[in-house]
Amino acid sequence: MPRGAVFALRGQTPARERAVSACDTDWRAVRYPRRALPDNVRMTLTELRYIVAVARERHFGRAAEACFVSQPTLSVAIKKLEEELDLKIFERGANEVSVTPLGEAIVHQAQQVLEDAAEIKQIARRGKDPLAGPLKLGIIYTIGPYLLPELVRHAIRLTPQMPLMLQENFTVKLLDMLRTSELDCAIMAEPFPDTGLAIAPLYDEPFVVAVPSSHALAKRKSVSAEELKRETMLLLGTGHCFRDHVLEVCPEFARFATDAEGMRKSFEGSSLETIKHMVASGMGITVVPKLSVPKESHEHVKYIQFDAPVPSRRVVLAWRRSFTRYEAIAALRNAVYACKLDGVTRLS
């Protein structure tokens, strides 16, 4: 079409048709060629954040908390957007909110728009300093308490202009937050579902057995996984990936998770530190990652190595492939490698 030619937006009545220069095409005509959006649709990035949050949480109250606004504010904004678009994005149920089929496409596009908008800011920052600005880092519960104290110190020393905004959560939640751009990157343990993320291995971390000081195994230098079958095992609750790692080492305990016999064979704790206290009190034994072992000996808990082959987990740094602050990812990896990480095998 020659420059300067005109065409009419499709789907409008003759009274509302208007000519648009071919070099100044209206985005609504391109994105919605069969049905142009009404002129009164003026969606904002804030509204897009709201619908993405509701789609993720499946609950208006939790979505409002995640967006740091009141529930009425969020509900009114979404209702207004739905009225402007003349469609329903969400189906409101008594206990849960679901996304309509058309709403799924809208939420997906909203996520892309929010990521593109964030990238505009990142481009501007990188023009001044590639490391300028905070880095939103997620980390799982069984790594955070043992890696973060030293990692944060090294990050402050190496990149003071790049503060770490930390989010500690379960693996499945961190993956969801990566997908919706609420996190830039996350430190997790493999395996986890393949979501098209870029992954850099950090280290392999062996497991050790924690037993009460009075236990028969306490004087041993090493122990086999086979020997643990006869013991009462203390496990993390459902949702912790480390629970799954332990059950891989001792799969026979998996069947005790749901039946009454499990009360005699396994107990659950909310954190590794809570489970260690349970071990100290003599309730049973457990398996923990090497970095969680205190540097000073504990009066009531002894830590014993596994016989070869020693079970372990691989800890990795994951980020979206569309995330372009490569220098920030490299700086974070350097900060991790600057940590002492006693007993683990570093990976490059």
C-alpha cells in the first residue's frame, strides 16, 4: 500500500468509521482485526497487574494483598475493565475465582505487556549502568536460611547498586512468580517442571543424617540408606521439594504419609530447624542438606555422612529466557561463588 493511503477500521458502523494513515496504524485494528475495541477502553498497567494477580491467586482477597491494595479497589478496577471490554475475564464462584477461556488469552497477553513495560525501564537503566536497580530473587525454604546470610554480604560488597529483593517460597510458587515476572530469577533445587527457563548450575549439595546424640547410630562415621528403614523418620511437610528428595533416598517412608501406621514411622515438621529440634528431643532421625549442618557441634544432635554413593541435590539459578539483565545474573552467580559453601561441589 502506498505511503499515505487510508483505510477504514473493520467492525465499526459507518457513523464511527474513520480514516487512519497507513504509517500510523491503530494498534486495536491490528490486534483485533474483526472487532475493534471501543474508544472508551483505556486500560492501564495497574489494571493488567490486577487481572494477572487474580488469575494467579484464584482469589480477589489474596490478589489484593499481593498488589498492596484493598479488595474493593481491585474488584472495582477489574469490573470496570470487564465492562469496557464488554466481556467477562473471571467467573466468580462461592469459594474460588476461575478464568474464562477468553480471559485466559487476555491474562496471557497482560503478562506479556507487563514484561515488555518492565523491559523499557530496564533498557533505560542499562544505558546508565547494567547493574543499576534491584534484582528480584526467589529462593526455596531449605536453601535460604543457609545461603542468604553470606550471599547478601557478598552481593552488597560486589554490587551495592543492585539490592536483592528476596522472596522465600515453595518451588511451585517461585516458578509461577518467574512466569508472571514477579521474580527476575530464583535459586532452587532440581528437578522441577520444565518451564522454558534458562538454568545455570551452582553446586551439588550432599545429604547427611541427623540423629539424637543418644542414638545407636550416633557413634558411626557413616550410614547406609538401607539402615534408615528401621528408624522413625522426621520429614518436612507436603510442598517442600526437599521432602521429595528424602523420599527418593528412603522411598519406603512415602507410603506412611497417608495411613495410620505412618504415625509410628514418620512425623512432619514445618522447617528444617524445627525438625532438628525434634531430633534433639529424641523423636526420631532425619536427613538434611549439608549446608544446614551447624559449624559448631550440637550437644544433642549428631550428623553422620551417608555411605557411597552419597545422595545429593543440584542447586541451580533459574531465570526467564526473556530476561535481558545478563550482567545482573552473572553478578549474582559471582556472589554465590564467593560464599564458602563448605562440603558442596561447586559447578561452573
